[in-house]
Amino acid sequence: MASALINVPPKAKRGDIIEIKTLMSHIMETGYRHTAAGEVVPRDIITSFTCRFNGNEIFRADLFPAIAANPFITFFTTVTESGKFEFEWIGDSGFSETASASISVE
Amino acid sequence: MRRQPNSTRRQFLGLAGGAAVAGAIPIVTVRPAEATPAMLASAIRNVTGGATVKTGKVKLDVPPLVENGNTVPMTVTVAHPMAPEDHVKSIHVFNEKNPQPNIANFYLGPHNGRAQVSTRIRLADSQKVVAIAKLSDGSFWSASVDVVVTLAACTEEVI
């Protein structure tokens, strides 16, 4: 059900600063909304996003209910070698998704 | 035969009372769920540990007038080198009037090359958004933007 969109340039020159764009489809229910009957809709959000490059953590974010649905996060990184980016989203009620993208550096 | 009218009247009153209670609950519970400037200050203190926060270096891009508070594009840029001995360690974003003062924390390092992150946020009211950057030398820098929101997030009912 859940799906990720990752945008990483396939190629880069050594030492380039590249932009990485990520989007994970998720409702990001805040826990502050009520049904018409007055019941609170329980919180269901992604709480943590991590990006690793060849196993080393390069970017991490803590998310709160104030992040819009389908969290879209972009950040930059310097590339020095070819390798694989691994992305991980962790959330409420056991939510856990991963994605990966490779880059070749010349 | 005589009992019938009585019991329907009782049922009617019971239902009417129940409806009134159900209608009142959201109003009662939504009110206290609003971050106050005091909560904003304490959330910032949790990050800075009471250190002084200087204004500058940080650029917070949020549209000044937002039509839909459910998805507001936001970019934080810190004008600071990302060298191993001197870089931006983290970026923290806060708000004044959402139910919670925190929006997001981003953790960076020298390998990021450029201290810039973008995401989309929710804003429940017209309010101030604050971004604070922590540098590797332990200093804190901030920027804030006042945003006017015409359609608020979070508060609508689920049908």
C-alpha cells in the first residue's frame, strides 16, 4: 500500500553536491481530529526518516504531526564514491518502509 | 396504552441530550490543544538548553500568505560552510499555535555539503514559524516568519 518516490541523480562527478528528493505516501493522521460523533481519530504518523549511504547515516529527521500528509523531504549531500542510498521511514503502529537508489560517481 | 407516550418522550429527551453532549465535546477538547507562546519557548529551550539564540544565518522560506494550511511548502537554508571542523549539526523548526510546538528536527553533518532542507508542513492558524540551527561550535542561530493562513489544518472533522 505504502509507496515511496525517490529522486537521486543516476550519475555525478566526484565532489558534487547533489539534491535528494523523497516522498512517502502516508496519511499522517495528526491525532487532533474528531469524527462527527466526537471521537478522537488516533494518531498515525511517520516519526522518523533516515538516509544512509553505503551504510553510513547521512541525514535524519524527526517528524511531528505538523508535517503534511505524504511527507516530502529534500536535502543535499556530497558524493565522493559510487554507492547505494538507503532510505527508511518508521512510524506509528509498526509502520516501516524502506527504499534505495544507486548512484555512479566518476 | 398510557405508557407508550411517556416512553417515547423519554427517548426523545435522551437522544436530544446525547446529541447536545456529542456536539459540545469537540469544542471543549479542541480549545486546550493549542500550543501557546510559552510552549514554543519551552520547546526551544529543550533544544538549546538555555543558550542564547542569535538572529541571522538562517533563511526560512514559507509563503507569507497561505491558502491551505494542510500543505505549506517550507525551505530552511543555513548560510554556513559545511566543513568537518565547522558545520551545521541540526535544524529545528517550531510553530506558535499548532496543537504541538514542534514541526520537525533535521540532523546534518559535514558530508551534506549544503545546509538546506525542504518539506511540506501543516499550519492550524495564522502564526509565527521559527527555525533554529545548531552549529558544531555550539552556537544557535534562528529566523522566524509570520504566516497568514486562510484555511486551517488539523481542526476539520472527519466524515
